[in-house]
Amino acid sequence: MTHPFPLQPLVHLSQQKNDAAIKKLGQLNRLKQSAQSKLDMLHQYRNDYQAKFRLAESNGMELQELLNFKNFICRLDDAIEQQSMVVSQAQLTLEQGRNELAETQRRMKSFDTLSQRHTMTEKKQEAKSEQLIQDEHNGRRSGIHKTVHSEEN
């Protein structure tokens, strides 16, 4: 008779935590990609605006127009700096999510190993019990044959 693995609830819990960590990592990855996308867009917008500025500057512009261009480029630079910090934070959070997933997978693997050992031990004990029963059965048959042979002689 096999006994259930006593740590089975922990195996189930570790699988749930692993699934949650995988889901969380996916969300963190999407957040990081979104932040990076925004940063890339800001860089592209700044480059485009800088090109417009150079063109306008080469064609000649008034002082107020020049100040407006420079002021807007400074605001774009500030936005790029802020978005760069958002990307850096998202990258750190993503790394933490990866570490968390690695830890949940390590725990899940440990419980799986314990479960496999339990199953192997149970199978060995079951095989040993079956062998004892078989040996006992064969011993009885042998005893019956001996009794029958001695009575015949």
C-alpha cells in the first residue's frame, strides 16, 4: 500500500508560485519594453526636431524662434533623462523578477526531487512486500509438495 507524498501541498504551492513568477516576469518584461519604446521614440523625436532646427538655422531665423527651438530641445532632453531613469528602474525590476523566477524554479525542482525519491522508495517497499508475499506463497507450496511427497512414500 503506497503512502501519499506528505509534502504534496508544498509541491502544489511551489508550482503555483512558479506560475505566478512566470506571469509577473512577462508583465515586467512588457513594462520594460514599453518604457524602452517611449525612450526610443523620444530620442527619435529629438533627432528629428534637431534636424528641423539645423535646417531652420541655416535658412536664418529670428531670435525668438531660435529660443523656442532651444527651449523645446531642452525640455526633450529633460524628458529623455526622466524616461532613461524609468527604463533603468524597469530593468532593475525585471532582473529582480528573473531572480525570483529562478528561486521559485529551484524550490520547485527541490520538491520534485523529493517527490521522485518518495515515489522510488514507495515502489521499492511495494516490490519488497510483493516479494515477501511471493516467497511466503512459494514456501507454502513447497511445504505442501513435501507433505504430499512424504505421504506418497
